[in-house]
Amino acid sequence: MDGGSTDETLNVIKKYEPHLHYWESAKDKGQTDAINKGFLHCTGQIFNWLNSDDYFESGALNKVAEAFEDPSVKVVAGTEQAFEDDNPAKTIFHPGTVLKEDWYNTLRVGIYTQPCSFMRMEEAKTCFPLCTSLRYVMDRELWWKFLMQNGQDGVKKLDSRLSHFRLHSNSKSVGEQSFFEKEYDRLKRGLFEQLEAPGFFYSPLCKESSNPGIYWPVAASDQKGILSAFAAYYAERAYVNDQLEVTASFIGYLKKNKPGRLSASEMKMWFLSEVLPHSLVHGLKRLRNRN
């Protein structure tokens, strides 16, 4: 899918045209719109998209196909190597899509390294179309929807490099990095509003973030688990920043709603933010920092 390029892109596409099921070069509404349009023409059993800046490791698709021979596997995720366009020898290893102890925390982290992550079409179809108002985190929308409907038991991690990611000044990942987290806050705001989260959940978000209007396929039984994952993260962040009142709000939510018991660190934060006087805790922290 090409957005109407005026460089040599069409010549490259036409060179490989006999091997392509479909292609077009026309003005679109941005990357997400192009991904949605391309998805409608997919005919295979495994889904991934690759930007024109990047490329797959030699043999990567064979490894992915072999992993999907296990019918229980729904996503195959490998590693990625980033490289600088003007200095290809300078590379950065990226471990790829991040899995945590449970899918609630995997969702909260939200790191889906899309170029080296492949999804069965059967599952991908339940996640499309993606929201065209998203410019930076459409891959996280895909990942969230997948996790909400499937969990993470069907995700197979490969210790193999599957993709190469190009870094250059004109790419969004380099020149517009600050916008990614702001747009990620839009996803969080929309999720929190749908799940009717308490008001203090919105305080860590960018004030300018707006609800993108995405419907999240969350089962009622999972709502507290998802919000608890975010609450635990925000409680720890507030505690580190000496915001004990904010810490107490999130720990209070965890005490009432978290599936299972509080962790040792959460118990510590509860004691320091709700049991001891805040003035005493602030004083102890200042004393520790001096030493």
C-alpha cells in the first residue's frame, strides 16, 4: 500500500508486481488507513505489516511458519535489530514484544514490537479495523484487542532476530518520539472511561489526551484485573515521586479490587501512605537521601 509516492517507489513495486496479490498507489488518510485498506486484501493465514524503511531477517518467514505449525500458537514474536540509516554498522538490539507475569500487566506495558510480531489472521480479523485517528500507536490498539480476547497463553516468543528497523531523522520513531506516549494516553483514557475507572486514574495522563472512541472488547470478569495492573504501576510511580496522597488512592483501589493479595511492595506502600503520618514518611525519606 503506497500513499501516492512521487519518488522511485512505483518502479520498485512494478518490478515485483508478479509476486504481489494486490497493490495500489493513491492518497490515503495516513498510515492506519493504509493498514486497514491493505488488511482487506490479505489472503494468507498469518498477518504482519512492514514499513518500507524496514526489512525482514533472511529466513525469518520460515521460522515464523514453523512456529505456527503448533495450532495453539496465535502470535509469534521474535527480536529486532535497529540500525542508523547513515551508519548501518551502529545497531541497537531490541528484545521485541514484552510479556509480563500475566496478560493484565502485559497490556499495561503495551510493548508490541510489530515488525517482528506475527498474528494468525483468524485472531487479527477480530481486531480490525484500527482507529484511523491514531498516528503512532495503532499497533498497541491491535495488541490490546488481541490480549483482551485471547490472553497471552497463545503467544510464542522466539529467541531469533526477525526484523531490522531503520532509524533516520524523517521517521516518526526518531523525529516524533514525544508524541507516542501522548497518543498512548488516548488509549488509556478511552479504556478508563469505558471501564468507569475512578477519577484519580486520569491524573497521570496527558491533559490534552482525548478518547479515541475505540470500543474495547473487555469481559466483565477482567475489568478489575486490568485496572489493578495500571493502579499498581501508578502507585509505585507516585511513591517514587513522593506523592503519598496519590499513592494512597491507587493502593486503596488495589486493596478493594485487585485479584489476589497485595504484593510485598504494595503492602509497604500501603503502610507508608495510609498508616504512617505523611509528614513522618517525608522526613524519613529526606533523612535517607542525606545518607
